[in-house]
Amino acid sequence: MLKPLFGVLSYCYFQVVHLLFWLYNFLFKPRRTIPRPAPDDIEQLLLISASQAADMIRKKELSSYQLIEVYIRRIQAINPLLNVVVQDNFNEALKEAQQVDEWLDTIDSNSDEYKNLASTKPLLGVPFTLKDSMYVQGLVITAGIPALADSPPCEEDAAIVSILREAGAIPLAVTNVPEACLWWQCNNGIYGQTNSPYDLRRGVGGSSGGEGCLIGAAGSVVGIGSDIGGSVRIPAFFNGVFGLKPSSGFIPTSGHIPRATTENRVNMFSIGPLCRYARDLSLMFKIMVGPEISARLQLDRPVPLARTRVFFMKDLDSLITSPIHPDCSRAVKKAVKYFEKKYDLSAYNVDFPIAHHAIDLWMTRMHADNERFADVLANKVNSGMNPLKEMVRYFLGRSKNTFISLATAFVDDHQMKSKDQLDFVNSKRDQLRREVASLLGTDGILVFPGFPRPAYFHNEAVLCPFDFAYTALWSALGLPVVACPMGLNSNGLPVGVQVVGSNGSEALLIAIAQDLEEGFGGWKAPVFG
């Protein structure tokens, strides 16, 4: 009997929160955006895909040095507004680019080595960026944790950085993250807050927020993120780019901090690409997983999209998340109607009652293991850190940690569920996973809102912390998901959808992303300012 009452109270609470933040920003903070790339020939290089850039570099129609120089200038122009790049690799990148160009000038264009470059060095001379959680030799990586601020430069690359270097790509910059990469907005006590390129008053998502922001701002064309609860997909949604969370285990994660050391977290965690153009998802993913897994997933085989079975789910209908925004609902409807019309098929509306408890499913999997988040913040095992005392220090202006990270550590220390309760939630999660897997099979997709609302104003997320349930659900189930932009709303903010598949369906998901880009135009530059 109380559920309708709680539903009304929940709706009113979230509507008041969002209204107050909108009103405050409308009255006291004029909207600003970043400048769009200029229409001259040089800046138009910012608007080509990584695939096209690599092809032009191989054909000597474009030098790697010129491309990287253009991106450096773009970053230098927008970073004062966005606060997105925290470590640059500009000098080394230019040196590596010059070496690429000089090598191409000496190689025989009739040789097998040159003819095979597209397969042996598919990203030769192309820059990429990555979040501040993966080791890059010579750079300081902190994961936004103040205890790591004075760390020495890395002595080696993370596994995924080595893989991309082997493919010829050049690391250009490292981008901002929330503290310890465990929040869905981008702020920490070392580098501060990152701003949306579409509205500087708003956040960029997290934890790969800097990556989503820089790619959406045309300051990078491809980047690397990681995802355990939405950390690739939320920034992709907020910044209007593509983001793929693959099935766990396909891409090596060594050299990432914090480490996913427990079995539950390992099964939810994966590294994945963020791309401005959908065609680059295929190229990046094939490089990242390597030839053996590429062959197993049949990534080079054409995907018969006309045979795809399409399902959709409207929302989570949860009391602890914001009501779904009309723009986010419309994005799902538009995607579904597009598939129905193009392929003459019928899409089916589905609902999973267990899914409405997404946060419980995810948090149980995150916190069921005996590992303190407070120790991660302190960068010390058995640190003895007291999150409540540190929170008092925060309010006195004496703590470098963020409020949300301390609150997370406090909740982590006070897991209230008994073993029987944990086992019950885990059994329900496994039941839901079986239900979704049975529904999708090998040729089905589920279209789902990318998030309850478009990009939030700064600090707004603190009052609706569980809105990330929309992405956390699929992480809890360990399923691959691709985030796809669906254009801008009337306020000039990106909207998009998530497309969920069964394990090993990455080829299908990438094909779906390319199809939606064809239908709706993919990434759109900021329209205001």
C-alpha cells in the first residue's frame, strides 16, 4: 500500500533537485561551451576518423607529425576551459611521429612490409589518449588518489598501452578521473573538476570522464577507458561519443589502478575503447583483443543485421533513481523504430522485475569481498583509515579526499547484509543473468536508456547518487554493452542509448553502433557558443 506513496515522494524529490540545480545555474552561471574546430583545412583533420587517418598516413597523404601537432594545438586551446588533460606526452609524441614519418619515407612501397602495414601496424602514427588509471612509461599515473600524487613516473606501460604501441599508435595525453575511479562524475583532490564541452556548468561522467570529454571535444579521436559500473558508457553518453564495455577477460588489464583483484570485481571489470566514430570501434577492439580472440568472435565476418531480434526496456522504475527524462525515452523509441522500419521487424518491449533492484545487485557484487575501499584511498593495506574522521577533516578543509569517495568508503565499511542475504541477492542476480541470456541468445539485442537524464550540473549527482543503476545493472550481469549517441536534445546536450548483447556478441554490438551512426549521424559538435 505504501509503494504508490513512496513513488510520489521519490518523483517529487528528484524533480525538485533537478529544478533547483537548473534554476541556480540559469540565474547565476551563464552557459559557455568550447569553440568548434575551425573550417580551415588544418583543423578539419580533427574531424577524420582514426581509421581514415591511419590510411592517409600509410599512403603518405598525411604526416603523423602534422596530425599530432593539430591535436596538440586543439588540446592547448580547450584544456583551460575543460580541465581535462592531467599529463601530456606532447614532446615524446612528436618525436615518435617524426620517426614514423621518416621510416615511411625510407620504406619501399613495393615491399611486403609496406603492403602489410594495414594489418601489422593498423594505427601507425595515430594518436590516442587514455584515462589516468593506466600506466604509461615516463608519466605519473594517480587514478585521482591524493596519496599517489607524488608517485614517480611509471617505469613501464600497462598491457593495453603496449598493445596499442605495437599497433603503431602514439600515446598523446592522460585524462582526468574521479578519485579512485569510483564515481560517475569527474573530480578529485589533485587535478580538480572536469567540465563538459557542451556546457561548462555540467559534468562529463565517470570514471573515464576525461576520455569522453576530450574525444567529444575533438581533442582526441580514440581513447581507452575502463568500466566496472558504467565508467566507459556514462562518459560516452554525456559527451556524445561511442563507448564499448566488452565482456570481461578479452582485454588484458595489468597495469591498471586500482586493480580489480577479487573474483566478483574481475568478472564485472573490463577495459574498452571510446571513439568519436563508430567505424573505429571495430578497429580498436580488434587490436585490443588480438588475433586469437578476434577470430573466435568472428570480428571480420559481416553481421546479418536483418536477422537480429530486437528487444527494448523503457526504464528501471526505481524509487532511488531519477525518473527517466523524456529525451532519454525518445532516444530509445527512435532507435527501436529505426530498426523496425529499416529491417521490417517487430521489436518487443520487455521487463525484468529483478532488474529494478540494479543497485543492490551491483553493490553486493562490489562489496561482498573482504577488501576495504578506504585502503585504496590511503594507498596502503590495513591502513586503519577512518572514513568518518576523514569526512570531518574534509568539512574542516583539511582533507584532500573528495566527499563522495569518503562517503563510499564509509558505506563500504558498513555492509549491513548477512551472508544469507548476500547469497539471496547473488542468486537473484544469477537468475536475472540467465533470463537475459536466454532472451537474447546469439542474435538478440536489448535497447536501453543510456542514462536517466542528459549531462548533470556540477555537484547535482551527489543528490541522486544511484542514477548510475542504468549502467551498473549490465555490469552486475557481466554482459557486453555499447553506448551509442543519438544526437543532441533541444538544449544542445548529447543523448543516446545502450545496446546490450550476450557474452561474445561484440561483433553484433559494433555493427549495431555503426548502423545507428548511419541512421542518426553519430557524434555532433557543440552547437552553442
